[in-house]
Amino acid sequence: MANRHTIILMQTSHNRATRTFMDYDSITQAMDGICALYERKIKDINPTVRNITYDIADLYNFIDGLADLSALVFDHSIHAYIPNDRQWIKQRMFQHLKKLASR
């Protein structure tokens, strides 16, 4: 699973002009990138709050609130990208945060 190039495709609103993508060297980095997007949004909304805290439900609400979100993950065995939906991203996010919490 490590070092699987991952492209996050995102549309923040129903306006097609908000479509964008981010690419990462691994699924783990992609999950960190999505967390960072959410944290930036929280900071933009609450610029005076110094310490930001949130739980998985807050992050899921952010993910569900996006007009579109998917991930393309490179599979070395077939030399192609495998598409994954929002639910897959949420499952991976849970696994990722659980792993971080156990450290």
C-alpha cells in the first residue's frame, strides 16, 4: 500500500469552476492532505482560535459537504489508476487517523 501515487479529485461546490485536484506520493499523504484542507477551512472560519480540535464526525461532515470527492490510486500490478469513491476515502481516513492515534 505504501508509495501508491494518489490523485484526489475534488469539487467544493456545485459550480464546476471549483473542480480541482491534488496529487500525493501515497494514500497516507493524501489523507493528511484532506485533513489539512479541513483544518484550513476551520482556521478561515475561526481565525482567532489558536488550537483547533475536531473529531472524525466533523471530518466526515466536511467530506460529505463537498459536491464531489474521489481518489485515483495507482496500482503497480496493472499500471493503471483505480478509482475510489467518497465512502472509500472515509474508510481510509478512519484507518489513517486510528493508526495515528495509536502512536
